[in-house]
Amino acid sequence: MAPARIGASFRWLLASTWTSNLGDGLALAAGPLLVARLAGSPVLVALAAALQWLPPLVLGLVAGVVTDRVDRRRIVVATGLVRVVVLGVLVAAVVTGAVGIALVLAALFLLGVAEVFGDSAEATLLPVVVERDDLALGNARLLGGFVTLQNLVGPPVGALLFAAGSAWPFAAQAVLLLAGALLVTRIVLPAAPARPSAAPHREIGEALRWTWAHANVRTLVLTILLFNTTYGTAWSVLVLYATERLGLGPLGYGAITAVIAVGGIVATVGYGALTRRVSLAALMRVGLLVETATHLALALTTTPWVAYVVFAVFGAHAFVWGTTSVTVRQRAVPQALQGRVGSVNTVANFGGLVIGSAIGGALAEGFGVVAPFWFAFVGSAVLVVALWGQLAHIAHADADAGRPSGAR
């Protein structure tokens, strides 16, 4: 899992990330279940998803500037501790019976604010502690933990803990996040490059210009923005879809993310062989077709086992897409710009989710929980046609790493 050549710092990073992944996985099922119990409408359920996705949209670029200016390891530790405190308040409110939907929404927003700064800094650590040729391996290991612990193990355990007592999964998450913050302190980083000295708005402008000038990174950002709009439309009301359309209880809902993770694990095993035989552009094109078909299948089915199969296939696609896109970006972006260009991608990522959640909540309120999935299918199909040619840039990602578009 962590060959000796990669070094001890990578192993500490891996341990920290996997521990935090498990904690976040507990809340992945427990959070929506708590919101669904307290909320009175699909709009509030979608709002809860939007409040977790809003901070990266609003603060993502700021987080990138902070990441490139401040010790990145300290940012990860500090934000982890902030999340522990917020979870402590939420647990106390649940235990004492003082919890309400307003408090839960506020806690989700604050957790999202801390997480955007922590994730921005953490995403820049891997290129510092491993060699360029080991980035794909390192990303696969980190994402493998995300798939296995956050999506496979965490949600069913979180749902089980929630059924035992709604405070338990959040208390366990706080303990695991604290452990993750302590583990990251063991990472030894090389001497940091000179910190940026320009005004923050100039640093943000530099990152935006660099992103737009590089065809492969620009294509990734545009694709994630548009497809996350359709994805966010459907997934913002997934807990209602699972309970009302599929008739699933808390454990059945928690099993959705577990099944998605199974698909991701299968893709993890075969990812190396896949990339040796299939171009990056072809992988991404197939992935977008899979995502479009996922929305259609979920809109049509009312059978849980059929939906689970669809979720498993989607999980394989999500792993392949995520590993490929982050590796392309890390190879292309200079170290001094990693935080800021990564934040541009983050803003696009969560911007699409926030827009989609607003659409999803309105559609579900007015037309039922299946309507967002029909919207996602039609929108994704249109986007596949529009972006198909642009994905050719990804085929040259390795050859053109670090070069602006037009340069060969």
C-alpha cells in the first residue's frame, strides 16, 4: 500500500487521511438522516446539502491563497480541531434534546467552512512528499481510502450508530477527526518555496489566468462545473429518493454509499491496467456516458437491487474520473500554484453542486423526488454532446504538462 521508496511522510499522510475519511463516512449517512428527521420539506433537505457545498464555492479561492501563503500542515491541523469543536456542540445539543433544524444547518455550514480550508491545504501535501512519477500511485492510495473507508465502511456504520442513538455517529466522527489532526503533525515537509507577496486578488487572478491558458486543466474545470450541476440536482435529494422512491430505511440508505464504494474498489484494482490500454480522454468520455446513463436508470427504476447495481457502476466511474483528473492537474500545475489552481477547481466543483441543489430542491418540491433525476439525465446528455470534442485536450495532458495551450 505504501512502498518504502515513497517515504515515511506519505505513510503519515495516508494514515491521517484514512482516519479522517472514516469519520466523514459516518456522517455521510447520519447527516442526511438527521436532517430528514428534522426537516419538513424537500427544500430544507436540499438546503442542507447546499450549505455543505456553499463554503467551497464562496471561500474556495480564498482558501487557495491561504494555502499558498501559510504552512499547509498547520492549516490541516487547525481546521481539523475546529471541526471537532463544532461536532462537540452538535453532539451536546442532540444529547440534551435541544437540537433543531436551524442548529443542524448552522453546524453543517461551519463544518463546510473549516473543511474547505483543510481540504485545500491537504490536497497540496502529496506533490510535496512524493516524486512526480509516484503521484498516480499516491493518489490511487489516498482515493482508495476515501472509497473504502468514507464510502464503503463509514456510511453503513454511521447509519447503524444513528439507529442506536442519533448522537453516536457525530461523537465518533469527532474522535476520528481529532486523531487525523494529530497524525498529520508527523509529516516532515521540505523547505517551503518563497511565499507569494502580491495582493490576494492578484494571486487569485494569476491562478484564473493560468487555468484558462492551459487546455487540459481548463477542460477539467469546465467539465466538473457543468456535470456537477446535473449531479447536484439529483444527489441533493438522494435521501428522499431512497426513502420515498425505493422504500429504504436508514440502513438501506447507508448501504447506497457502500455499494458505490464497492464499484470504486473494483476500479481501484483495475485502474493501472485500464490506463495502460485506454487513453485518458477515452476514459473521461466513457465516464460521462456512464454518469448520464446513471441518472436515466435511477429515474426509471423503483427496485432497490437495480438501483444498487446502478450505484456500483457509478462508483467505478467516480473513482476512475477522480483519480485521472487530480493526477492530470497535479502534473500540470507548478508547485507554487498548486493551492490556488486547486481552489479554482474546487470552486467549479462546488459551484455546480450548489446550483444543482437549488434546482433539485425546487423540482422535488413541485414535481416529486424523481423529477431531479430526469433533469439530470437530459442536462448530462446535452453536456456530453457539447463537451465531447474538448476532452481531446486530456489526451495530451502528460505531454503538455505545464505548457500553455498552443505550445507544443
